[in-house]
Amino acid sequence: MDKKRIRNFSIIAHIDHGKSTLADRILEMTKTVEKREMQEQLLDSMDIERERGITIKLNSVQLEYKAKDGETYTFHLIDTPGHVDFSYEVSRSLAACEGAILVVDATQGVEAQTLANVYLALDNDLEIIPVINKMDLPSADVDRTKEEIENTIGLETSDAPLISAKTGLNVEDVLEAIVAKIPYPQDADDEAPLRALIFDSYYDKYLGVVMSIRIKQGTIKVGDKIRLMAAGVEHEVTEVGVKTPKILKTEKLEAGEVGWIAASIKTIKDINVGDTITNALNPAKEPLPGYKKMKPMVYCGIYPMDTNKYQDFKEALEKIELSDSSLVYEPETSQALGFGFRCGFLGLLHMEVIQERLEREYNLALIATAPSVIYKVYLTDKTMIEIDNPAMMPDPQKVDHIEEPFVNVKIMTPKEYVGDLMNLCQQKLGVYKDLEYVDDQRMILIYDMPLAEIIFDFFNKLKSISKGYASFEYELIGYRESNLVKMDILLNGDMVDAFSMIVNKQFAYHRGAALTKKLKELIPRQNFEVPIQAAIGNKILARETIKAYRKDVIWKLHAADISRKKKLFEKQKEGKKRMKEIGSVEVPQEAFIAVLKLD
Ligand code: GDP
Ligand code: MG
């Protein structure tokens, strides 16, 4: 294949600016996908992506484009997620590309993740093509959007395509810009020793581990003996191919191409995204630069509802880790929940998505404990321990002081919401840093804030205050001392470790009262009275009581009302599945989730 006719690129943008819709139009206009097979956000292939309308996984596809110069080009397009929790997917995609299309919604302008993704693209030395989208909407403001792109990013916008990804308006200009502006893979030499970057992977029942790769140099074909350079293991290639977006087998992949390979690999541990594949008989001297490992920001314990499913759960985690190497986990036990894993995530959305994927893709019923950041606990004996699980907090007498992670938060917002957003930041114990103008409409608010307050419902509040217009990004700046305490919940006098949380003392009373109230609503009546208490050490902060039930509701029904009775039984059975026996009390799964949503 003529390397000069290859273009590898990603589409990047803030969430909802139209990346996936643009990818749809490109697939359609290049006839990669037949009209009748077309569906919206085609590359969002996971159920959970389609339901939530967001992209979670990167997805790559090969397509052919006949350009106005008469030549046919091979494009490899990688669609990426926009949400901050999945930026690891973005950075991995970018390492496989020479260019990026930056989509900016003309009704919104530049937002926090627009900037964050541009920085990732610049880190990878990519050519960035700005594209202004949603031109079909009356509120599209081209001048302002261009001005924002030039002011905040410094990209030239005079010939930026003005498109509607929805109607297809001017999308051809994007295809032509890809041909004209994105460099072809310069150092792609088919004869050099093989070096291929693994940028994604997943597990297939029949093929074993399937790896998405970008071949930098050399060629790979069926039957080749390959070596994974970091893992140091060797395998024989059983299949290679590309995605169109259907899985298509080919004979080989050459330098400059993006595709997939399988090698009957069943040992998942061997595969690390970021590793370099070389040829075992003619190995490369140096691996490619890999990826920076991401450090999880949020931890929680996850447990199978049914303790017999521990082994299944463990295997599911291993498989999910293949397609999401930003997930970390290690075994832990809980008095209340039994054997499970402490898992680390890049953010709350990431945590929700992983839990949901585990439940759906592996048919597991799971319980997650309240999320926590990593605290540094300085003890009176002058030692320090790191804690990511409130249940591990030492006796208060032994604690000298506690430090928690702080982040620098940048909120981009239309200026009319600045006042209310400053109040929100204040409530969240933010320390004001700065206020900058983007242009005459929009501002950037800068605060230092405890990370724990961000993971605790900050995003939802920000969105509701700003009617969806504000966006934010954050970056870890270090640890600072805070006045923190461990709050426990006692059910019928027994502490439930899964409910324990570390909170700022200032919020302890309020959260304790709200949580006991919430639990009272969620935990069904038992045949005895159940007190629910929130406590710091021996000090009770709040108390609610669930009264004992008098008699089974069933008996209230009229004898003839069989079908209703049946339904009620079904419902109770369904409910049972999602109940966890804690001490002598049955607790529904919603109660564990309520802890996260509390305010
Ligand atoms: P992504 O999060 O960047 O992948 O964004 P999507 O492609 O999922 O689009 C987000 C929403 O914007 C969807 O409801 C799309 O239908 C809509 N959308 C995308 N492009 C356009 C456009 O050009 N015009 C209009 N009116 N809506 C668009
Ligand atoms: Mg998308």
C-alpha cells in the first residue's frame, strides 16, 4: 500500500459536540456502511453507550475515500469519548494517529474538555484540524466560536470547515481537509523490524485476546511468531484484520496501518495496552514509547451479592481490565459484604460504567460501597499510612492529623452563572484562585478544592446551576490537611463497614442525618424494630427507627385478586434477589447506592 495515501486520525471534542455523529456521516459518505445498516452513533457499539448517549470506548474503523484529486485514500478513524473520566481512552487513541479533528459545537463554543483533549493531541504532536459543528441550529455563533478557538487554543480558524454533522452539510470539506492537512505516516517502513503499538484489547470467546494495534514499522501476518516486548512472552498470530466497522480478516497489516490481531492468547495477564509487539525472529531493538499509567482518583469496594460468585467476579474483572487498563483492583474483605475487590477508578462516571458493564456483560449482581479518595493519615507515633477505605481508618486516639488530595478546578461558564457557581465552590470548601475572561460572554473560574467534594455530586450541581452550560476539568495538585472524621452507620446496633465514610467534620452532622433518613426510606420493615444511627466513634449524631411490620400485606388483598397477588409475589421475589443480609437486617442494594447520591 502506498503510504502517502494513508491517513490516521481521531475525532476529539467536548462531550456532546458531535464526534460520534460526524463519524456516522463520514461512514455514510464514504459508503463504508450501507444506508440500510446505518444507525445513529454507529461506533457506540456497547449497549450502555447507546442508552446513555455517550461514548465510553474508543473505536476504530478503516474506510476508503475517493478525494477530489482523483486518488483513493485509506483512512483509519478512531472515535473517542469526551468525558474527563475516559481521557485515558483518548490519549491511547491519539498515540495511534497523525492527526485529530477537533469538533466544536457552534452553539456552545470551547468547553473544558475541548481544551483538555487539545492538550492531549498536542502532547502527541498531532496535526489538529478545527471543525465548527451544528451549523444547522439557529443559535450557532460562528464568529464567537472561532474567536474562542483562536484565543484559548491558538489554532488558525479562517479555513475551518463549517459543518452540520447532523444534516451532512460541508462534511466533505472535512474529508478533503484530512487529505490535505494530516500527514501520512512518515517513518512507515514495511521492511524494518516489526514495531506495533497495542492501543486497545478485548476478550473474545473464540479468538482469545484481540488486540487493536497501530503498526509503526514492519509487517505482520498470519503465522508470524510475535513477541510482546514488555511482557516478554511469545505467541503465533492466528488472525489479522481491520474493522470496517465489521471485523474483516486480511492477510497482513503493514507499516502505517491500524488493525487488529489475535494469537490464541488466553492468559490475559500477558497483555498490556501500551506494550510493543515485535517479530520474535527479527526483533526490534527498542520498544515504542508506551503510555503513562493513569492514577486512579476514586476507590470503592465491589462485592458480589451472591458470595458464591466471587470467582466469576474475579474473572470478569480480569476481562474488563483488558479493555480498560485504567481500572485497578485488589482483593478485600468486608464484615458486612464478604469477599470482594477494592477497585480504583478515574472518576465517578468511570466507576458507574464499570459496575454496570460487569453486571451486564458478565451477568453479575454487585454491591458497591461508598466511594473514597486516598487519605494520608499521620499517626501520633509519627508514621503515616495511606487509606483508600474508610473502614481501615485507625482508632481516632492514634491519629494526629489527616491530609486529603486537593485538585485545581477550572470551570468554564457563561458569565451569568459565575455568582451561583462561586457559591457552589464555597460550599464545597473550595479556595478561590482566579477568574479569567475567555471573551465577553464567558469566564473561567479557578478554585482549589478537596477531590472528595468533587466526586460527591459536584458535576450534577454544576450542570443544574448552569442549565448545562458550564463545564469543568481538574488536576491533582497535592495533599493538604483537613478536619476529617470517620462516620459510621449502625444498623440495629451493628456497624456496617460498607457504609462508613470519611467526611469533613463540618458536614458530618448534616450527612449523618440525611443518610439515616434515606436508609429509613429504603430499608423495608423487618419483623422487629431496627434503629439506624450515624456515629463518630461513640458519639451518636443522628438516629431514625424503622418500625416492625404488623402483618403481611398479602392478607389485605381480596381473595379473588389472584393476578395482583401473583404480581406482588413476583415483585417481592425480585426484591429478594437484590437484598443483602447484614447481621439480622435485610438491606436492599439501593441503600448502598444512596450513600453515593446523598447530599
Ligand atoms: P459526542 O458526545 O461528541 O459523540 O456527540 P454526539 O455525536 O453523540 O452528539 C450529541 C448530540 O448532538 C446528539 O443528540 C446529536 O444528534 C446532536 N448533534 C450532533 N451534531 C449535530 C449537528 O450538526 N446539528 C444538530 N442540530 N445536532 C447535532
Ligand atoms: Mg460520542
